[in-house]
Amino acid sequence: MSPLGIGGISRYPDLVNPIPASLRPRPDRAAVRRFQILAALFLLHAALSIALYLGRAPLVRFDHSLDDALRHLHHPILRKTAFILLQMGSPYVIAGVGFLFGVFLLARRRWAALATWAVALIGCALLDYVLKEHFKRIRPPTLRWMPGWTFPSGHTMAAIVAYGMLAYLTRCRVRGRKKRVAWLAAPAVLAMVTGVALLVPGHHYFTDVVAGYLDGVLWLLMCIAFTPHGR
């Protein structure tokens, strides 16, 4: 045993670690929290993907039951409203938002933010394509005639990434803590509305939308985590 004994070590901690406390590296709690969120989302998506491979999985049966129930809703106003709302995640609207905000960042010479914005949108489109080609899930009966695959939902993924990154890159322009929280929460509301609007007319299955949420949040958090200086 050390001649100082246990009490001596506790009384003179600098003898054990001579580096001053002010110079010791501190754990980055924000980085740890981001890693935990990304890991949790990855595990959730993996579990959902595995469930989709099982033909008799409860989630798959729930998908078809919910789709059948919603397709039997004959409310023209509800369907028209859903069609309008789901356009928030359409490729044309996202491309327009991407171009206009890109021009804004270019005019402001915010090069790092412009690069992040481009990577977020292009990466989202590539991720959607890769996942769809990997799972190759057939579309619901309503859109069975349309080419392409249904899993995950590209509309919900694009809505989360585009509006979420836009809110993050412009958060400094919003004054007040409550207003900033509301500004950052708005993309989640838009994505939720987009997802529900996709379910009502039978454009996607429920698990398509959930997977779109998970993939969108995952990619958004990754882009934010690697944004230079958070700008």
C-alpha cells in the first residue's frame, strides 16, 4: 500500500493526477448524447426492417389492415386536403425549397452552411434510393401502378431533412428562447402532417412512414453533428 494510504490519496489528489483540473479534458456530453440518439434510431430501424422481412409479422398485418380501412374512407374533402398536405414532402417542393434557400446562403456567402445544405439534401435523396432498392417493397394497391418501391417513405424523410436543416441553419435569426424552440419544433410538425397525409389516400404503408421518420432524423442528426462550427 502507498505510504499515503487511502486517506492520503483523497487528501492530495494532485499526487495521483498531476494535471490541473482546468486543463483536464472534459467529456463532450453533447457528442455522447448524439451518439446515443443515432444508435437508438439505428436499432429501431433495424428492428423495423427485420420485421418487414417476416411475411407474418404483426407490423405487416397491421400495415395492410390500416391501409384497407383508410382506403374505404370516402371523404372527398379529406382526401383532397391530404393530397395538398403531402406535397410538402414532394420532390418538386423540396427541390424548390432547396434551390431558394441555397441561393439565400450563396448571397450571404455562408459557404459552410451551403455545403451542409447541399450534402443534407443530396444525401437524403441517395439514402432514399439505396434503401428502396435494397428492400424493394411493393407499393400499396392505390399506387401499385406507379414504378418504384414504397419503403421507406421518401416524402417524410425529405420533409424532416429539408425543413429540419433549414430550421437549424436559421435558428440564430429567431429571437427569444420560446420562439426558437417553436421554430426548431416546426419541422417535426410538418413531417408528422406529411406522414399522416400519405396514409389517408393509401400512398404508403404505416411502417413506410415510420421508417421515413427514423431515416430522416438519423441523417439530419448526422449532418448537424458534422456541421462546421454549427453554422
